[in-house]
Amino acid sequence: NITWTLSATAVTGEGTLVPSLGAGVVTDTTGNGNSASTSTDNSVTYDATGPSVTIDQAGTQSDPTAVLPIEFTIIFSEAIDPATFDVGDVTHSGTATGITWSLATSDNVTWTLSATAVTTNGTLVPSIAAGVLADPLGNTNTASTSTDNSVTYDDTVPSITSVHIESDIIAYPNYARVGSVVSLTFTSDEAIQAPTVQIAGNTVVPTDTSGVGTAWLATYTMQATDTEGLVSLSISDIYDLVGIQATVDPVTATTDASWVQFYNSAPVLDPVSIASNNANTYCARSGDTVTVTFTSDRRILTPTVTIGTHAAVVTDLGGGTQTSWQATATMNPSDPDGAAVAFTITGIEDLAGNTAADVTATTDGSSVMFYNSAPGLTACI
């Protein structure tokens, strides 16, 4: 009856158990009451609950990122036994591979999980399974929960993989005139931020046609103030989502040899000359062939030519270059006698749709006289 064991056989709520005896609550065999109890350590903490845990991106962590380390914050509901927790207890479910993890803490409650090396780009998604660590009393943890425990790692240098330019002239998309819409399409090998785009020296805002930053469209309507010639292009400020700049920046050429030629003026025919196949080339008689030759300063559609009273046969002397032309007609008695052979070149239109006024005169002073009777006929062999 001197040494007693006090046992707590059931506890409803967790906390500290601190028992004591007040004075006079028990007596010895002669009826003397006790003094109040004293203690060296009469407190025991009762804790039967394992720690809960959250894991999320660190507050200063960028996402996506190209910079290591990548940090996550782990917070336990109570201090844990550090001897029971290491990087092997971290589960990774992201697409990145070859990750080297490290752990650090100052209080065993808040921990920093750092990815110090990553072999393959992708997402880092760490978590902690239930029962892999314990508090100092041996209570094991519940599975981690997260608000945002995913970070994308990308250290790849972006590049523009395809560039194409064309106009809205369906039949001739390589040509443009005032009012034509020039479209520039381009793709990248990974998602990029909206770059700076210029068409014909004019800055335009590109549209992300892919919705994920890998395919883009920029358009510009050509103006009379734009410089005539090949339409220039520029794609610059090419950065991926983590801020890595493309090695080739700006991009100023297409990848498929596409191009657009801009004309803001009418086509010009020069030189223009006329001659006959008579021995005297300035003279023609019935049966002689009169030829008008002319050169255009750019490609044009096949024009219509009349020589005298005849619809001439028009030939592209360049075999498809559409800049060197010949028109021929055979003279007959119905043509005006003793008069210079008249000609008209109509329908002068370049491939961009610019038109020129009819041409009815030579540029070199050449002419052909038609004779169908004496005395002029004697001038023609």
C-alpha cells in the first residue's frame, strides 16, 4: 500500500495527462491525512494521430521554368521524426525524368523539397504516400494533399520550323497590289510567347492559330505607301514560355522558298517596236507579215494585240517568262493603202492585277507603211 500504479486505460481526447493528489484526500492507518503530492515529471502527452501533410510549389517558384533548383514546400501538421523521412519517400508522377531530389528543414514541420538536376524536360509532380514516415511517437502519416504540386521544366532552345508567305490573289499568290492581304504563317518546335512580326516593314500582331503557341498567323493589307518589290518579313523576340530565346532571332526568310512581289504601279512596255518581214522592214505589202515586239517591266498576262485590221497572234518569246512578247499579223488588201500600219496592245495587266493604258505607239520611232497600189507599192520588194 505504499507504491501504487495509476493507469489511464482510456482517453477520449488527445493531449497531456497531468495527475496529482490534493492534500487530505487519503489517510494512513492512524487517520493522518496526506499532504499535497509533489512531482518530478507527472506529465505525459497522449497522441495517437499520424501527421497530415501538404506539398505545393514553393511560393517563389516560377512555372514553367528553365532554372534549377525547382522547389516545393512540404508542411506537416506536426513535427515528424526526421529519421523516418528521406527523398526515397517522395513519389514522382510527372513526365520529367532523371530527377535528383534533396530535402531540408529547420523544425521538422516545414520542409523544402528541391529538384537539383533533371535529365529530361517535362512536369515535376511530387507527392508523399500514406504510411511512409512517422511522428516521434511512431504514428504514420496520411497521404499528402496539394493545391498545386506541378511545375513544368523546359530548358530547350525554341526555333521557328516553318515560314510561309502568300497574298490573297488566288491565281497568283506570289504577287500583291495595293489592297492585297499578305499572310505570313509560321510554326515553332515548342510553345512560344507571341513574337514581334513585321510584314513589308509594318508591325502586325500575330494570332496563335494552334491555341498552344506553336502555330501562328500574321496578316497585312498592302498600302500605296509601301515600297514596291519583294515583301520583307521579320519574326523577332522569339521566346519560349520559360523565357529562352531562339538562337536564330530574327527570322527573315521563308523555309519553303515562298515569296510575294508587291507592285503599286501599272506595268510598263518598253521597248516597243514594229517591223515587217519585207526586205525593207519599214514597208509591207499584201501577204507580208508585220510584227510588233515589246518587253514588259514585269510578268504580265497575255495581252490582246491588233495590227492593222487584224487580230494578231501573240507569243511569249520567253517561254513562260511573260516579259518578252511578239505579235504578228499578215497584211491583206483590206488594210488601208498608203498608211502607217496601226497597232494597239490592250489588256495589259500584271499578275498582281495592276492594269496599264493601251499602247498604240513604238518607243524607238519604228513604223511600217502598207502599200497595196502604185506608186508606193514599188517601195516594197
